[in-house]
Amino acid sequence: MKIVVIGGTGLIGSKLVATLGANGHEVVAASPSRGVNTISGEGLAEVLTGAGVVVDVSNTPSFEEAVVTEFFRTSGSNLAAAEAKAGVRHHVALSIVGTDRIADLGYFRAKVEQERLIAQSGIPYTIVRATQFLEFLAGIADGHADGDTVRLPPVQFQPIAADDVAAILVETALAPPLDGIVDIAGPERDGFAEIVGRYLEAVGDRRKTASDPTARYFGGSVTDRSLVPTGPARLGRIGLKDWLNLSRANA
């Protein structure tokens, strides 16, 4: 089966391409650097010819709401039109747990718009919402640092390893479409400050974490369960300790 991975050269996309290819599928990594641009439409018709499944893990480096919203709106519309013409049978998209629960984060509102377009496209689909990646813990700490203290809201946190995200997306791409949403998360849930604190200690970062009721999540207001699944969810296998060991082994 031919599977096209939009954003196929990024963190998750490259893992998807490698795993699907190793399992014998015809897999194409689609990205602007490979001549496929979902914003301009360049290369879309050609790359989708004969494709049964499209997995969209694309992203934009900007967090400015207007830029992000325009990206997902334009990309989603172009993809839906091209997939309909090509007869794609399953559209899989990676989204974020909590997109519909953090109303004052522009990036999350843009992801809600992306999800809406997918659901209304007429293409059979599955949306996979993931919690924050373990790979982004350093960036989270930097983004919430106040001198030598990392101030985080007192909420639950359940980060997932990119390898687990990719593995679940592979299974999802090869399964029938759900026409719905699946939440995925890491195997360990704890306080936000506690998990980030364990990470900082493990990597030798001297900064300390603090649960601060006035702290926001990248500028957004969150409640206790904004960042974790609130219902059934698929859990990954790789916890923080195992992920750190794997990261060191692969360094």
C-alpha cells in the first residue's frame, strides 16, 4: 500500500517513514524540501496518485495565531481537495491532547480549526491527539524559566516519547479509519513540576522547578487536567527513565 507522510522529514515523520518502509509499504516522505508543499499545492496531486493513506504530521515553526491558523486552514483545505481527487481512503492527523480545553492559546485554537476541517472533509479519518513529547522537556523548562527557577502551573502532566507516538501512528495508518479522535499519552502521570524536575536533575541541570498557581502554560491558562487525557487513552511504553537511557545510548 502506498502511504504518504506529510511532514515526513521531521521528528515524527522520519520515524514513520522508516518504520512503514521497513514493513514493506510504499511510503513517501512529503515536505517542501522534497518538492511537496501543502500551502502552495506544489507536488500534491503527483505525490498522492495511488495513495491509500495520508498521515499528516506537518507543523509550522511559528506560534503566532494568525500564521498558524492560516497554515492549518490552507494546508488542510488543499490536502482535502487533493485527497478527494486521488481517492485516498484514510486521512490520519496528529493533534494535541487538550486542544479543545485551552481556549486562550492561539496555537491550540488553530489545531481545533485543523480538526474541524478534517472532520468535514468527507475523507475517512482518524485524529490522534498526543500529550506533550518527552523530547520537548528542555524547551518547556526554558520557556517557563524565571532565573534559576522553572515555574510551572500545578497541573497533571503525562508526556509521551516520540518513538511511542510514531509506533501508534503506524498502527493507526494501517487500521480502518475511526472517523473520530484517539488520545495517546505516556505511561507515567505526575505533577507538571515533578516530571520536569526529575528531567532537569537527570540531565544535570541545576535549575529547580516550582508549582506556581500564577504560572501559565506558554501563556495559556490551564486547569488540573488540561494537558492529560480525561477519558480512555492509549498509553506508550517508554517512561522518562527509559527515554533518558535511550537518548544517552543514541547520543
